[in-house]
Amino acid sequence: MNLIRHWIDNELHDGAPERRGDVYNPATGLKSAEVALASVAEVDRGVASAAAAFLEWRDTPVTRRARIMFQFRDLVEKHLDDLAKLLTAEHGKTLDDARGEVTRGLEVIEFATGIPHLIKGEFSEQVSRGVDTYTIRQPVGVVAGITPFNFPAMVPMWMYPIAIAAGNTFVLKPSEKDPSVSMLAAELFEKAGLPPGVLNIVHGDKVAVDRLLEHPDVKAISFVGSTPVAQYVYSTGTANGKRVQALAGAKNHMIVLPDADMDLAADAAVSAAYGSAGERCMAVSVVVAVGDAADKLIPMVQERMAKLAIAPGDTPGAEMGPLITREHRDRVAGYVDTGLEEGATLVADGRGFSPEGYEDGFWIGASLFDHVTPDMKIYQDEIFGPVLSVVRTESYSEAIRMINDNMWGNGTAVFTNDGGAARKFQNEIEVGMVGVNVPIPVPLGFYSFGGWKKSIFGDHGIYGPDGVSFYTRQKVVIARWPDPMHRGVDLGFPTNQ
Ligand code: NAD
């Protein structure tokens, strides 16, 4: 059985043989590998490696760090298909979707290649006689990243490229459910010239996370995952004096106004609800249909759902794959039972579906509920599967109020042809990422990603300018230089290395 090992100092480590987790191919339901689960000793080893590497890495010229990022960027692009295949085999999403995921990670690497420009400070000359004031941005030290199963390539790449380019060293604790893609990325980073210890990977579960949260040499933690764990990571990490950003769960609403282009809205609802089998933090899980919009929209959604190609992710033409584990599939199917018990109308039932020949995989088809109300559990909980709820409201104001009352605020969208209605939405809605006729408003690498309310804990969004700010500490210097510097004779052409 293949063992997925820790990556410390650019070398593989088995870890303790009694601590192993199982990794599956969700399409077949078969175990495909074991993953080493770190104990405290292995986490300490990873952190010690990162702490030792930090001293040299923070002093490596920023131009050199940027060049390594450029090399890494090229290697990730060259191996995009290899990364996508690994990802599909352990996560289950379709190859197309996996390629898209890696590409979104690549965009953050591209952003990080601009680090020399991004960490420039400010300068004010002559704030007093002979006195100047300036700011510099310095790395924080060892940073830990703890990431979820649903974007095993992209979410770690939201973190470590910027952290490392900024001069930090990094310990990644990827999801134990689909860890292989991070291993290939680390190998590519080594090929790009990354010195040992700058990026370490320790696999594991709560034991590893808890050690990272208390380790005195870990200065900052980036977390992405479910709301209860995000809240725990944020409160424990900050109580231990660390800088923490913790991005959390979601329940994303898409309002459809009666004047919307219904073709566009139906395509968007189906794509955003069932893409990646609903296992996206930006998946649309609730359509709020205003006035008579539902009567037009629902048959159009049904028509599209009937044509969805649900198949193993590496099957040509597959549009939706399985869920991550058997337990999660059963939990999602349980929500369909709950919705029926609560009195919602089940328009399409995905329970019991599996593609022929894959009966042992973690399958469920696409489900659609109509007449869902905010007091129902299927409305309140993050189901994280291919289950879409339609809530009907009389008015636009009621729809906006419902979203603002929801405890989550990751992403949302409005579908309308009325610019004034769209403007009202972007102004009044209490959600961090807003789409106007765009169902999954995930910003590109040069903006920052982050929700509001219980979808985030901490003050920083992830990647983009917020990422640079999170992974650096600003220092302000006030300097007086009464005497000119004397360098002596030097006829050489200055280099930046
Ligand atoms: P999860 O919270 O179960 O796990 C996330 C990470 O935390 C994993 O590395 C896991 O090993 C670790 N972990 C799990 N339980 C823990 C515990 N009790 N103590 C300490 N560490 C623990 O999340 P998941 O199921 O892997 O991912 C899905 C969730 O992530 C969904 O809620 C989704 O909305 C959310 N998510 C959010 C974003 C975002 O940007 N807001 C992006 C992707 C996923």
C-alpha cells in the first residue's frame, strides 16, 4: 500500500507506524493509500526545520525569492495535468474542475512573483530637519497552513506562495483525506530552487493541528475549513499569541428577480449548486426566487439537471463526481430525508444514485427542493453536497433581509437586468463576496478572498493584498543621518544578488 509521507527539509519521512490514516478513491470506494498522521514529535520536527530555514530565507534577496516563484509557476503550469489527475483520484471532482482548481492556485503564484513590488514600503523625506521616516514590511517567521479537503491544490496555494515569497517559512498541514497533490507541488517547488525547510508538509489530524496551535515557534496560522473548527483554531491560536486568519463555512444565496434572464439564471444555479458535487465553499445552496421567478426558473433548472453527466471524474464528459467519503455521502442523503420530513417539496431526488459499475463509490445524484423556509434545518445547515433549496419570497427587500439575517456571509449573487436593483444589492448585502449575474464570485489572485460574519474569523481575507499584509509585519523607521555615507572606490556594476 502506498504511504503518503511527511515532507520535511525537502525529504520524505515515514513518521510513527502506529499513526496512519486511510485515503480513498471516492469514485470506486476503494482505499488507495495510507497517509502518515503526525504526532507531536513530527510536527516539532517540521517546525524546527522551518525555524532553522527562516534565518537564511528571510535574508535571501527578494529578487531571488521572486525568481524561484517564477520557476515554480512554470513547473506548476507544465504539470497542471499531473496535479489535476492526483486531485481527481483522491477528491473525486472531474478532471476539468481539477484543472480549473489548479489554475486558480496558479493565479496566486503569479501574484506572488510580484513580491518585490508588493512589499515595498513608504518613505517621507525631511519630516524634521535631517530626519526621514519610512516603513518596511518584514516576514513574521514560521507560518502554518491548515487546509480543507475540498480544494486540496488551490487552498494551500492561496497561502504558501505569498507567505514564502514574503520571506516566511511554512508548515502545511493539508487535509488528510486528499494529501497527495500537495506533495507533488512541494516536489515542484524544490525543483524550482526552494531551499530545504522553507516549505514543510506534516500530514495529520487534530493532534497535528493542536500542536501547531500551541507551538511557540509558529508565529501565524492560516486556516480554511468548517465554521466550528475555524472558530476553535482562531480562539486557540490567538490565545497563544499568534496571528490567525480562519476562513470558514458558508450557505450561499442567489437571488433571482422576476426580470432576470432566466436562461442565464438557470444555467448559473445548476453550475454553482452541483459543480464539484456542491463541495465548494462558494457553492450556491439556496436560490431565493422573488415574485413569480420560481415558477419560470424551476422547470428550467429541472431540465438542465436531467442532463447532468454524473460519472467518475476521469471519465470524458463527466460533469459531477462523487462525494469525498461514505460518511459524508450518508450525511448529505440524510439531509434529503430531513427536508422531506420538514415539509419541503422534493423536486429531484439524488438519493440512491450511482453510475453503473461504481456501486461502492461515494455517490449521490443531484437533489432539488422547492418551498424551503428559513426555519428548516436544510436551510440553516451547511449541507456541502449537491442539494439545492429554493426559497420563495414576495419581495426583493424580504430576500435581502433573509440573506442579511443568515449567520454566514461568504458569497452571494443577484440575477437581474435592472442596474438599480443590482446596485441596491451590492450596497445593502452583508456578505463579503458579491456576484451580479455571476453565481460564484471568487476574486482573482490580485484581489483578496474572504467572507463576512461566521464565514471568517480574523481581520484578513486570504491572498491578494490581504495576504501580503497578513504574512508581513510593518516596521516604521525614523532616521537621522547628519553625515553622508562614504563607500570608497568601487568600479563594479552593482548587482542585486
Ligand atoms: P474541516 O473543518 O473538517 O477540516 C479542515 C482542516 O481542519 C483539515 O486539515 C482537518 O484535518 C482539520 N480538522 C478537522 N477537524 C479538526 C478538529 N476538531 N480540530 C482541529 N483540526 C481539525 O473542513 P473540511 O471538511 O475539510 O472542508 C469543508 C469545509 O471547509 C466546509 O465547511 C467549507 O465551507 C469550508 N471551506 C471554506 C472555504 C472558505 O474560503 N471560506 C474554502 C474551502 C472550504
